Amino acid sequence: MRKRTLHRVDVLEKAARSRQLEQQSSLATTFFFCRKVVLAHYLGGLEPDDEDPGEAEARALSYETRNDYLEVLFKGEKSEINNRFKNAARRLFAQAGLDFDHSPPSALFESFVRLLHELPPQWMNWLKEECRIAPAGTESNMPLEFFLSAAGDRPAACRRRVKR
């Protein structure tokens, strides 16, 4: 009996860990798309009639074309890409009057959420489609809702990490 109970506990713990990893992955994917659209719109000149934000994202990262960005990405030049993302973040948050390197994380987070809220409707719809991770037939889009929630309505886990 004890062995059976321990086996059940083990199965439940594995299932809980699996769900947690899935949620973390979904949140990371959602942030990836949110960052892509925010940078493309505010820094790369994303147009309402563009089909995809990729070209504008490349411009936001100071690449001539999306192909130039993809080439560097496929070569695995992580430090160059990271530097370009940091420089883009500096320019983005400077538009909001924030210093990316010295502002509190809570101010950067709140500014990012505000920028998300101010995206044109077609790009919000694009994000909602790209970030749809809920099972078919449901309307839940929890990771995107996390980023779109008002700063005061953040989940408790986030409030612990972000100091005001």
C-alpha cells in the first residue's frame, strides 16, 4: 500500500512539474511575440498593412533587412543579437523617459505593459492569434493576459519579484 501511495505521489509531482514547465514555456513564447511587435511598432516602423512584424523588428534591431537578421541568427552570433536587443530596449524605454540600465524593473515592466496596451488593434489581434496556446474551444490566453493585465492586477508571483 505504501509503495502504491508513493508511486501515486511521484506521478502527481511529475504532472505538476510538467504543467509548470509548460506554463513557463508559454509565458516565454508570449513575451517573445510581445517584444517582437513592440520593438517593430515603436522602433522599426511597423505599418498597419504589413503581414508580419519580422521586417520591422529587424529594422528595430538596426539590421538592413530581415534576411540580414536571420543570417546572424542562424550563425548563432548570440552576443551580437543580445547587444542589438539591449540597444533597442535602451531606445524604446528612452522614448518613455526611462533609462534601461538604471530604472527599476517595475518601471520597465509597467512601461512595457503600457506600450502593449497602446498597440494598434490589428497588432493586438496578431498577438492574440500568435499567442493562442489554450486548448481548442477555450478562450483562455493566460500568458498574454499576464502581459496585458494592469500593473496592480499582476499575479502574486510577479508582485513578489517586482518591487515598486
